[in-house]
Amino acid sequence: MTRDDLVQRLVTARRHHHLIETLPPESLPPDAATAYAIQQAVIAGLGTATGAWKIGARSPGGAASGAPIPATLVHASPARIERQHFFRVLVELEIAFRFAEPVAPRPDAYARDEVLALVGQVLPAIEIVDSRYAEWPNIAPLAQLADAQNNGALVTGHAQPYGTLARALDFVAPELELSFDGVSLVPEAPGNPAGDPRELLVWFVNHCAAMGITIEPEWTITTGSYVGAHRIEGPGLLRGHIDGFGEVEIEFV
């Protein structure tokens, strides 16, 4: 299987809601660069624009990764979503950002202070995690990266100006709640595995620059779950709240 074959399989899986039943070893992306190229080719194959990105890391200062989210899969809260549109539904409560202006590629790397000075808005978000692979989660990490790092959709809350809130908000350990039909989904020790998610924005800006991608100010950049991932098996009301950041709501039908 060539790279184009995997692109076509992922596009078909999304368009026709068909799982990719098997993925032989020779079809796996050989490296992250190939997986990132496949992400972009899938967006182009779907004929949609990018509407958001998901980024994350497993530890503070750890290796980061990310993936574009098609604009058709980005919804404003309160959202009413049909669960049958997904192969599986896991949900994550996150903090997201938008930049104040386009951020264009350049030869020199962007420094942390430069990146944070370009942030325009902050908002709460719920990511719906899904996969086009029947064998997920028992699938190679690079194959998951190629498949938009397991993104299914993104629901965004109300955006607030970042500059006036940056010093007042707790990005590392905010007070928060996520509940499904009134039952809390928050673990005993919530927290983003990356620590302060703003550090991921520095990686993201330079990742896009290396790929020749201009970051658009309307893109929502979501930065990893504070509560882990929780499977939703049926219809119901999902409500998230992050103190100081706002609320986000999904009704699954």
C-alpha cells in the first residue's frame, strides 16, 4: 500500500462511514513526516477547509504531536450531535486558543514570547475522540497520527480575550467539571498531561511553519484533556465547565 492508498482509505472511511478493517504492516506510515503529509492529503481529499487543530503531549516538555480538524467537524456550543455519525465516542474536556492574526511560516523559529503575544482568544472545548480503524486502540501510533490523531469532532464554548485573562486564569490545575446526564466524569486528580497547555502552542506554530502552513485566526487550537477520555455509549447531555474559561455543552441524540 502506498501513501496515497492510505489517504484514499481514510477519505472513504470518513465519507461513507466505513471502518478500515485491517491495516497490514507495510501500509503503516514509515515516519511522522509521512503521517503529517497524510493528514493534509485527507483534508484535501475531503474537499473541506481546516477548522481547528488538536495538539498535545504526554508530559510537560515531552514530544508533542497534532492534527488538523476539518471545518465541518467543528461545532459551537450548545451542540446537538447524532452519535451514529461516529464509530465510537470518547469525550475530553480541554482548553483551546485562537490566534489574533494569521501566523505565517518564516525561516527562523518563533520564540515562546512571540507566540504567546500572538494569542487572541481562549475558550473551553470538548473533543470527541474517534478512529477510522476497526482495530483501534490496538493500532500503530503513526497510523493513528495519520488518522487525525483519533479526532472525531470538536465542540467549542464562548471565546474570551486572552490578553486580559492570561494572568488571572489557572492553566495548570483549573477548577472544572464534566458530567454526562448529571454524573461526574472528573477523575480524582484531573490535569493536562502536558502541564501548561500554552507551551504546546510554541511547538504548534513552529510545526506549521516547517510544513509551510499559515495559521488562520479563525482556527481553534485545542490542547489536550484535563479529565482523560470517557466513553459515551448512548444519548444524553454532556456538560463541561472550566472555572474562568466558561462552559461547553453537547446533547448526544
